[in-house]
Amino acid sequence: MRKDCWAARDNINNFLEKIGCASCTVDNSETFSEGPHGSEHKADVEMALYGVEHIIVRVQGMDCTSCEKKLSRSLSSLVELSNIKTSLLLAQAEFDLAPSSSVDGNKITHVIEKMTGFSCSRIVHEGAELELILGHIPNITEDTWPAGITNLVTLSQTRILVTYDPKVIGARDLLSDDYFRYAQLAPRSAPTRISSGREQLNRTCRKVLLSVCCTLPVLILAWAKLPKHEVLYGAISLSFATVVQLGVAGHFYSRALNALLFSRMIDMDLLIVISSSAAYVYSIVSYAYLSLGKPLLTGQYFETSTLLVTLIMVGRAATEFARQKAIESITIESLQSPTAILIDSCSGKETEIDARLLQYDDLFKVLPESPIVTDGLVISGESEVDEAMITGEATPVHKQAGMFVVAGSVNCSGTFVARATSLPGENTINLIGTMVDEVKSSKPDVQVLADRVAMYFVPTILGLAFVVFIAWVIVGKIIRHQGGAVASINAMTFSISVLIVSCPCAIGLAVPMVVIIASGVAARHGLIFKTAETMDLARNISHVIFDKTGTLTQGNLSVRTAVYPNGNNDSVKSIILGLAKNSKHPVSQAVAAHLISSGTHSSAVCNLKSIPGNGLEASWNGLPVRAGNPYWLGVRNCPDVRRILHLGLTIFCVTLNGELSAVFGLQDMLRPDALDTIVELKNRSINISILSGDNEATVSAIAEELNIPASNVLACCSPEQKQAYVESLLEPEHKRHSESPIILFIGDGLNDAPSLAMASIGLLINNSTSLTVASSAADVILLRPSLSKILTLIDLSKAFHRRVLFNFLWSAVYNLAAIVLTAGIIPSARIPPSYAGLGEAVSIIPVLVAAVGLKLWKV
């Protein structure tokens, strides 16, 4: 499985820092193996040099999976575009654009609109935004803007959208500038993807209302017992039917034509156009004969074409409504508090303000039982904070001065003051929301299969409709002895019914609707999936590999014993502290904390270098200083080292100029839920392994406590050895029944990054040692260190898969039954063409209900 080890590095790094993780700087030249074949992937740092621009476009007008397929094909036909992703549910497309003379960043939306018939607009994130209401729109020439403003867009006669750099000018400073002296903050609006969905739903509902108003008179004239004025009634019906056909269904014509011309694709819009146009055009011809006094025996079908379009639009409206509610129900941004209590740093005065007006380093007060407005550092006071909505952990976390709090969590009983370290538009809630949205726009393998089925669905239905037409013409002429015209018209009604009742939308939405709900449920439990493929794959996990320190154990090491072979020399302690305090590894941090607590002051060391899986090296006064595991340092057989190894402690040795100067024995505690989690994994016939760079005695003691066989334990291993072990489990001899085993690797640090990338699924446990590359290499991020969430991961994947299977089964059963009933195979139970338009709603509603039902899923 390929992993992009460098995707979204900055966002994830910032996110991990905000919830308690250390950051690090990583050399972009470093590479990590990505899969069983050892392929490597580098960040494309040259993209900007070649003028490639990453673009996200909001797309309005997509009703079904055929629309998304048309969009995808249209984008793929443009040679300037690459790395194309489309999402029906998010109503957007994103891609990399290499500008040319015909297509560039300014023209791309117009090009897409011309090719697809959809309405498009670019989504630009270039700073913070404020929507303002003005009594008078000022001159918006750029040379008059206040410093820090990057863009001004006029939304209406009284509204403007201001984009600004919050590091240059704060929101309150912006409003107090003379340039905006007549401005006030506009009411808070919904996120763009929510508001655009509502706009499309409103447009569809207006069309439904128009269609219903035009269809009712046609139905009354066709079905009611009225005086004989057929020519007049026909003229009235023709007028209303024309409004429906052109005013309501007109967009189907343009989109079907664009699909044929630009995408070379036959989609659902074409089926609607053919079926409704056939009834409409035939009715016009029939009415013309009636006006000439030569009425046809079959009469007119204006009620069929109008009712058909109306029911199709009702189905589209119902689908869009359910889809919109599903998206709104799991939006992460709903956790954002709308107001904040601002404290003046000079006077101490408290003022309640709109959260959008917060600025960097503002002091804000958090009252009991209230949500935390944004990420911040506690300055004074203490309390317990419920972070369940962010991390999935039900136990409140104690917070005091010097500790970070995150947006979206809820203060419990105390009161405290915090300094804002991020703004509401860029805090933890938004970062989690961004990662969740990336999952929604990704597609698992089963979705690719569904898209392929949907692509061939429409041509297949066209073929079936033609076969049904020919069959009923033959039945009419040979068996029923009807005339050619009567037999053809009767056959046309069956053919129209088959065309319109069949719907590929249920097949296409079977997966993405479940993905969008499942990703929100996972986030609620503290699991952030980075791809939808992982969500589907986790149910088949056959082997779980644990890193030890910080994963199975709590990572809170403490020094139990310390030996100085050359005597307890203060200068040696100072050198060790100078070396250890600059490392983020938990062993180094524990040793540094031990030395600081004993009153040791650090000495400056030079050329500090971290050797992943081994230790640290530097120089002091020209002498080499090395610290780490005894095997790397070559002191394994020293008496002091052997004695501490026999105690089963984690060992940290220091050599000065090649001579052993200190030996530290450290102890860590297992996580409280480690044993229960491993027992349950074994009950599910899942194999367990432990890999660690720690010494063999310590790792064996942990394995024995967890009842893990020695054959599945590897100690003293480097990152490369961990990666090789994972790769060995993916080799052919370990495959069962010709299926690749699904390997889950669970780690917490930089040295785990190669293994996280190599495994089928890499899960990063977020704690104080989580680093940028590790989070980028992982497929799943666990926001708080709780091993029981591994079971949640597997169970949620199974629930996801069950609902996808149900949706596929329902789609198949519906379409089979619908074709049988409309094709006239069972004459006594036939669905007439006028009611076939209900097919879309009938097919999709159960799919949406099954997906939304996942919100009720519990561990």
C-alpha cells in the first residue's frame, strides 16, 4: 500500500503540537519505504518551481454519481490537470494545474462550467476572513487598503468579504481602522460546503414547486371528468408541459449534451432526456393531429411527461435533503464556540465578544460547564477539562497553569484564564475537520468498483429499454394483432418506464454516504482516518505489531538506578544533561529530568546528532560523547551494564571519549488497558508481536506479562530492522489462501515512521513523542493513547463494511425488481411510466437511512 509520507506535513505537525506533541524539523531529502516492494516517495518540492498550482473548486449542480463521473472525465481530459479528486458529497473537485495558454488558474472554472454545465467557483485559503456589513461600500482599490489586508470582495450592495493576515493585523484592529469606520461584523454564516449545499437544495425545491404547480392542471385535464373540449384542454396541457420540459427539466438537456460532447459519456441525465422527451414530443404530434381533426387512437401523454419530470425532481430534492442533513449532522466545526470572554491584560476588564474577533495572544476566560473557544495556554487557574468530543476519552483531564487546552473541549467545574495560541479559523477543530474532509473525498477500492458498475449501468439500461421496445412491438403485432402505430406507442410506454425507473445513484452512493458518516463517528471516538481505504481494510486485520515504549507502555519513564563507573563526577552529569535535554526521546527526557531534580546544571555540547534506534552523539571540548543502548556503544558485557540488564530495566549508557561513564536503569509502566486489549485481540484470532529498540531483558519481561510468545518478540532492533520485520510478514510465504495479510503497526515516534509506512495500516498513538514524519506516514491517528481504540478501529470498520454490503444488495434488488415491474414481465403488477419517476427516491432513501444509522453505532 502506498503512503504519502509528506502529505499535509505542516497541518498535522501544528495539530499534534496543539494537543501536546513535540515538533521537529525534518530534512526533506529523507525518504521512507512505502510498501512491500520498498518503493520510495519524496515530497514534490519542485512543484512551485514549475508553476504547478493546487486548486480546489466548489461544484454546484451535481445530483448523482453520473454527474460526478462526468466531472471526473471532463477534468481528466485536460492535459494541464493531474492528481484529480472529485467528491459528490462535498460538492468539490481538487487537482494540480500546470498552466498553459488555454487553461490557467483564472480560466479553469469557466472551462469546467463549459464542459460540464455545472456552476463552479474556486475555494481560496489565503488568510483569515471576516464578512462585514457596510452602510457604504468604500473604494476597494488595493493601494488604499490598510496594512495586512490581502483581498476585498464585494458580496452585495452592503456586504464585503475581507481577507487579511492575522499576524499583521488582528480582527479587532481591522474593525477599528478608519477604513472600516462604518462597518460591523456580519452575522455568522454556515461553512461554505454547508451553505452551497443549502443553496442547491433551495434551487431544486423551487423547481419542484414550479413543476408541481404546472403538473396538477395537466393531471386534472387528463383524468377528471370534464366537458368535451379536447383541443382547448390539449393547448392548456401543452403550455404547462412546455414550461415543465424546458423550465424545469431544461438543465438535463444541457448537461446530457455536454457529457456526450466533452466526456464521451452516456449518463443518467440522458435517460431522463430520452424518456421525458419521447412522451412530450409524441404528445405534441398527437395534439397536432387532433387540431387537424385527425386524432390518433393512442391519445396524448402530456400527463406522462410532466408527472415524470415532477417525480424525478421530487426524488432529487429528497435525496439532496437527506444528503445535506447527513453532512450537517457530522460537521466537526459545530463544536466551535461562537463567543469568547476577553480579558484586558492591563485593566482586567472582561468583555464578551464574537469568537471571530479573537487575536493572537489574547487572554480569554473559560467559565465552568462552558466550551473552550480556541486552543490556548493556561495562564492562571485550574480545572478539569472534558476532551471526549476531541479525543474520545471520557475521563476529564486536569489542567493548570502552563498546560495547553484545545478548542471543542468542555471545561468542567473550575475557572481559568488562557492565552490564545491559535485563532478559531485555524485551531484543532478546524485541523481535525480538514483531515476528516480528506477522508470523505478519498475512495476505497470498493468505491472504485461501484463507480465502474455505475459507468456501465446507463448504457446497459439503454440496451434493455431497446430490447423491451422491440419485444412489445412484436407482442403487439403478432400476439395482440395491433396496428403498427398502436403497438409502437404501447411499446414506447414500457421502454420509457424501464429507462426512468432504473437508477445508478444508489450504487454510486452506497460507499461515500457511509464514508462521510463513519469518518465523523471515528473522529468522535478519537480516531482520525486519513483515507477511506483504511476504513474498509481494518476489518481484516490479521496481525498487530506493537512498538513498546510509549505504545504498550505509558512512556513516563523514571530512573530507578544510576551507576557512575568512574565515580559520581558532577562534570560528567553536566555533560550528560547537556546531551540528553536536547532530545525528545522519552528515555533521554527521563534522564534529563532525573539530573535536573538532583540540582545538576548542563554543560554545552557541540555537533549534537540523533541516531534513530540507537542514541545520541555529540562532542564536548573536542572529546566524543555518545549515549544510548549498550549494544550500539559496545559496552554490553561491562559488569555494571549486565547487572542492570538482569533487573529487566530499560538501560541508557553514556561514554566519554570511548570510556563508559554512566549507566542508568529506567522503568516504565504498562498502559492500564494493554492486557485487556491484547486478550481481546487474541480472542479474535489476531496475532500479536512486539518490536522494540530496548534491551532483550526488558522487552521479554513486558512480553511475558502480556502472554506474548517469545517467537513474536524482537528486541534491540533499529528502525530498519522493524521495517524489515513488517515487510517479512507481507511476503508471499506468509499469505493465506492467496490473500495478503493485513498488518497493523502501532507506533508513537520518528523511529517508527518507516514501519508505519510499510505496514498495511499504520496507526500513530499521539503522545509527547509523536513527530511530524511519523504522523505523515501513518494511516490513522489516535488522538489520545488508549489501546482499547484498536478494537474500536476494527469494529467500526466492520460496521462500515456491513452497511456498504447492505447498500449494494439493496441497489441490486431494487433495480432488478424495478426493471421486472416496468418491462411488463408481470402484466398485473406493472409500474406505468408516469410513476416511474419515483424510482430515484425509492432507491436512494434506504441507502441514506442505512448510512445515517451508523451515527447510532456504539462500541
